[in-house]
Amino acid sequence: VIGDYNYLFDPVVHLERFFDTAGDYLFLLDEAHNLPDRARDMHSAVLAKSAFYDAKKRLGKGKSSLKNALTKVNDIFIEWRHRCEETPGDSRFGRTFFEKSRADTLDRALTRLCEPLEIWLDEHRDPDETHEALLQLYFDIRAWLRVADTFDDHFVLQISAHGSEVRAAMLCLDPSDFLAADFAKGRAAVLFSATLAPAGYYKDLCGLPDARAVALRSPFDTEHLGLWCARHVSTRYKDRADSIAKVADLLAVMSGARAGHYLAFFPSYSYLQQVWEDFTARYPGIDTLVQESGLDDAGRAAFLGRFSPRPEKTLLGFGVMGGIFGEGVDLVGDRLIGCAIVGVGLPQVNPRQEILRRYYDEQSGTGFDYAYRYPGMNKVLQAAGRVIRTAGDRGVVLLLDDRFARSEYTRLFPRHWQHLKYLNGTEALKEELDRFWGQGSSR
């Protein structure tokens, strides 16, 4: 069986004929670095106040047991909104509070809602917008109640208010017990990825504490990869404004050293936009391409189509770390000859990441590593891995942040990064690039 993770790990759509009982299976998991986050999502659930309010409006005028049940659920969300408004916090994220126990009052109201909702769906089978909306609401309620039955100290309840909208989420912070039970359905498992580091982190999150970790050498010649870090740049949030021109200058040096295709990866769209505006204003002779938010498959194909073989001009693409171009993209040969990684990839600080940090601080004192540093470095390594895809590829990777020189990050570097050089300023980078591309004094 070859398929997505959910065929084994998702409690709703897993293949029952294979995995309801243990069997003589061997599980091979590619890109296994994605499994912890995917598993968290599979065992979490979200409901929004607007879905219940909208359902009630769609039913029109008049009284019914279904409308009464919808009203009671909506009232619970209204009470939560008032509580959110009284909760101190960063207004950029709306207002949020957390509970370590499940929402019993909501769960009872949802259970009572199911029967009249089922009756309405059975009596109204015409596939119009109202039927689709209430059917989706029914599925969402069932998913919520399923997760509620598993709620324990690995979960947290998050209530967030943004204007009139209120969202309730049961977040699975630690999926390791669920994954361990899924792996136990087979005889053995092999998890592999180019970025399964540190091994202890993934063994912990995947519920495989006794697994053996093996790090294989890169099959590619390290001399084919030029690797530098600009340690005079800080991309911390407080330093972003000061870093914009420095980052733009370094990108210009990298992409100007040799004609070809390059990618620059940023920690956020807003930062990407700021640097792109500065870059295009001061370096109009270099063609650029910007990853737009919410690209569909056609947009993704159009973006990658610009990275054609045998380029005659330089093209610098601006993308987001951890986005659709940061992994799973094979631009072999001269379709991509360099990339810049701007920042250490830390996830944005928000209530969800902070509750994850607090959870792992309480468990093992590893909160910042588990919630921020390790996921961030995974994105960095995935993005850098876009450059060398075959034994014949040759290209450069530029790391832009002084934190890449600190031991907390250097210990996470792969072995084939041992030739990394640290630089200060654009002139030093020009000299290194000249040597790497074989131009030297003849340039």
C-alpha cells in the first residue's frame, strides 16, 4: 500500500481492513520530519461560532428543536467571547485563553444537537448550499466529539476571539502516544528524511523512544556546495528594519556573481515584501519573482516554470521558509544554482506556539527547542536542500543571521556542512563567490 500518512495514522480515514488490528506489516515513512505536525492536526479539532450562527440563519423563520439546539451552542460561544475580551494578551493575535480540561458544557450541547441535525439532514436531501453547510457542520461536530473522547493531559483547549468570531480548538500538543499505538500495528518501521535531526526530538514526538537512529553521509561532493554565513546580519524581529538593506545587498552579490536562477527564503511574507521592495528599487537590473500567498497548483507550476534549464539571465525568486517551495521541489542542474536562507526559521510567536513551549518545558525543560528551534532549523535545512539534488549539481547556499554561529544552532548542522565559512560584509562574500565559480582575478 502506497499512500498518504493518513491511511495509517488518521483515526477517521485510516484503512480499517488493514490497520484495525496488528499485522505483519513494515511501515516505510518518507519525509518523516512532517509526521509530528501532521499527527497533531489529525488528533485536533476546531469549531467556529460563525458556523452555528450561519446554520441557524439558513433555517429561516419559525421555531424548531434544531434551531433551539443551535442557539444553545451559539450562546456558549458568546460567553467565551466575553471571557476572551477580559483576558489580557497581545491584541495582534486577538484574545485567547487556554484550559487543561475539555469543554464539557459544549460537548453536551453538541451531543444534544446531533439528533435534530441528523433528522433535518435525512428530511432535506436536496444538494443545495444549505444542505452542504449543515452536512459539513455535522461532520465537524462528530470530529469534535471524537477528539473529546480522547482528551487527556496531552491536550489543551484553546478559545480565541477575533472581533465577533470565536474559535474553539482542542489541540493535541503531544501525539506520541497515538503514534506509538499506530506503529504497534506493524512489525517494524523505518522513518527517513534528509532532516531528521536531532534524532532524540523525532524519536520522542513519534513515540519511538527505543528506535535506532542512523545518520548516513551525504552522497554529494561537498566541493560542489559553496556554503557561507553572513554573521553581521541579525534578522530578529527587533532588528528587521535595520537588516533590510543588508539582506538586499547580500542577495544582490549572490545573484550577481554568476548568471542563473536563485531562491531567497524568508521567515514571513511581510519581511519578504520589505526586502523585495528595497531590492527591486536599488537593483532593477536583476529579475525577481515573488511567491504569492495562497498559490494554487497552477500558480505553483507557473512559478517553478520560470526556473527553466540553461538560463541566459539571472532570476531571483523570493519565497517563504516552510512554504510550498521550501521542500519537495527538485530543480536539478542549472535550474537552481543558489539559495539564501534569511533567518533561523523560528515559527511566529503566537498563543499556540507558546502553549506548546510551556507544555514541553513542563515535560522535559525543552520548550523552546521543541516549539521553536528544532522546527525552525528543519525549515532551514529543507530550504538549503533545494540546491544540490544530483551528483552533478553545483551551487551556493548563503545563511543570513548571526545566530547560525551560535552553538545552539551549529550542533544541528548536518555533517556535510563542516566546510561552512563565516563572513562579515559583502566584499568578503564577493571574493568567496569568485573563487567558488572559478572566476577569480579574471573576472
